[in-house]
Amino acid sequence: MALSRTDNAAATAVSVRSGATRVKRVTCTQRSNTAARLYLQIFNSNTPTVGTTAPDTVIAIPAGRAGMQVIQAAVFGSNLGGLLLPTGCAYAVTTTPSGAAGPSGTDRPRVDLHWTQAA
């Protein structure tokens, strides 16, 4: 299983790979205690236009809390073992579920996306 890690995820799409991909799990870690609720958008494309291309999956990242890191995790299961993205995979973090605006520099979470090549 491969890992795509972004320490300060923002609204600029992170291209994971071109081609059929299965997302196994995602972990978002919000380290800022001042961050508002954010959204991880996952796309069935390795070159989406954030805010224009509709995300295939959206995961809410809870707002920051004083004195602690906030972690949101999602595990994707199916008969074939994961979220299938037939065209490719990319992700971005935004301030709304389908928007293009990203978090400020200090409020950007770490995103760990675990994936495999789909057959």
C-alpha cells in the first residue's frame, strides 16, 4: 500500500496518481487550535480544478481545539477493498465542501492518504 502525505494541505490539488486507484484510508490531522471546520475533497481525476470539478468524496475535518490535535480518519471498505477511482486520484483541503478557497497557512492540516493501484 502506498502513502501520499501532505503536511500542510491546501486548496491546491495534490495529484496522487493517474489511472485506476483504490483509496484504502485517509487520516487528517488538524494541529491548529484556531482552525475552522475544513473539508477534504477527493477526486476521480489526477488533475481536477478545485471549485469546478465535483469531488467524488468529501470528508469533514473538525475544527481545531485548544491544547490538542484533532484527528479525522476514514476507512473505505467494499467487496473489492476501498474507494474505487477509475480515472485517477487527487485531493485538496477547502473551507467548504465543494469550494475552491483553502485554509490559511497556520490552519492547514496534515493529510495521509493510503492507496493501491486498482486492477
